[in-house]
Amino acid sequence: MEKTGGYIKRARDLEVYKRAYAVSLDVHGATLAFPKIEQYALADQLRRSSKGICANLAEGFAKQTHSKFEFARFISMALGSCSEVETWVSYAFDLGYITQAQRDEWLQCYANIHGMLVKLREKLR
């Protein structure tokens, strides 16, 4: 982990970022097998919301040198993306595009990520 003086230098060094990134790669790969009609709808929304967690963490982390409030705001947006991806995962399952095991695994991952984001935001206060 890249640290200076005990501080994390990059968003990608945060454990929550690492977990969100790993599951977003899994989501991305799985959605490539969705029906063609869903590639620019459900699959795209699922990919974008899962990647949005990391993107918001990265942008907010970079802005924290100017404002802890800004970082907290971006964490809130990451929380929104996390909730959004949970909704799309449920749709993907209900439409028969993913298995129950995949749904359960992803929902558990995103529940953990959600909790980590909440804790990170609380630390900024």
C-alpha cells in the first residue's frame, strides 16, 4: 500500500476501493453475457453504477486536500451508486440473467461495501 507518514496517498489504496473494484470487474464480465437487447439498458446501467463507486471514491479522495466535506459528498454519491447497483442486480436476477448464487454473492459484497462507505464518511466528520 502506498502510504506517506501513515496516510494513504491514493484512493485505490483504500480497502473499500479495492473491494468495489474487484466486484465491478466481476459484474462487468457477467453482464457481457446478457441478451443483446439489454446491452445498452440493464447491462450498461449495472456496469456504470458498479464502476461509479470507485470513480466517486477516486474523485472525492483527490479533492480532500482542499475539502473533507467534498470527499464526504463523493462518498455519499458512491453510496448512491452502491444502492443503485443493488437494484439492478435484483432486476438482473428477476429477469433470469444471473443465478441466485450470483445475486446473493453480489448483494453481500455490496452490503459490505455500503457499510465500509458509511464508516469512511463518518471518519471524515
